[in-house]
Amino acid sequence: MTNHLSTASGCSAKQPRLTEVAFPAGNQDFRDVRNRCSRACREFNNTPEDSVPNVRSQKWLDIVRPDRDRSLDASAAVTHDQTFGNAALKAATPFVKPPVHIDYGVRLKVGGSTFINRGCMIMDTPVADVVIGEGCNIGPNCCIISVTHPLSLDGRKSKQSLGLPVTIGNDVWIGANVTIL
């Protein structure tokens, strides 16, 4: 199997096969991280869409950067909404319409000028990055999945999950109902 990275122009560049990283997803530490992310997603999804943009930005950061210095949130926050009024501003967090579902969040990096529509599911891992560049548009009900399980029966009996990185470049438009593995 060959991995390909797509560019905004639709061209592909052949890349070397990436190596999976095995991890014990059932381990209590990993469960704790998933549960923390689940709570943060629930808080984000329950925040009214007409809330002050800084509130939604902070709720997003609770998902992807839970251990940040929160005292810097107010001074550093430039939201997607503010960039419409001032093109010189660069958004610090993406514009994400709820609901969004993310497993871990801690290795998810999304460009601040990216738009993610409703129903996005990101099945990420604590062992491999999911990177979504700047200026992307992700349609409704998309899935980005960086986790899998061994194909062999013996491998599945090991109770290990496998993480692989996913990288989406800048200015990529992903239509509705797309699954990226």
C-alpha cells in the first residue's frame, strides 16, 4: 500500500509508507484523555452558535490544548469572525460548527483560518499527529481517521490500537461525507 499526500491542485506525490505506532487504547491513562476530550467536545457542542466568538474559541482550545495557560486566551484570541471585518487579522482557532466529535484532541492541529462544517468526526490518537492546514474547508459529516487495528486475528488479540499520522495541506477543500484514512 502506498500513501499519497494530496495537494490543493489535485496532484499527488508518492510518499514512503508510514509506520503505525501501536498503543494500548484500553489503558486507563488513554481512557482518561478520551473522557476529558469527550467532556470538552460536549461543552463545545452545547455552546450556542451565537455565543461571543471568544467563548467558542476558548471551548475549541479546551478540546485541543487543555493544558494551555488560560490567562493568555483573551489577549491571544483572534477569531474567524473577527477576520471578516479585518483581513489583516489571522484567526487563532478554526471556525467549527457543532457538533464535532474528537477522540483525544491532544495531537490535533488545525489552522486558524480553516472552516469545519457540522458533523465532523476526528478519530485521532495520542501517538500520531492529525494536521489540517490553513484555509481549508471541510464539508459536513466528514470523518478523519488516524487509528486502526491489526488486521490479523493474532494482532487483534494483542488489544493494541494502531495510530498513523494524517496531514491535510493548506487551502484544501474537502466535500461533504468524505472519509480520510
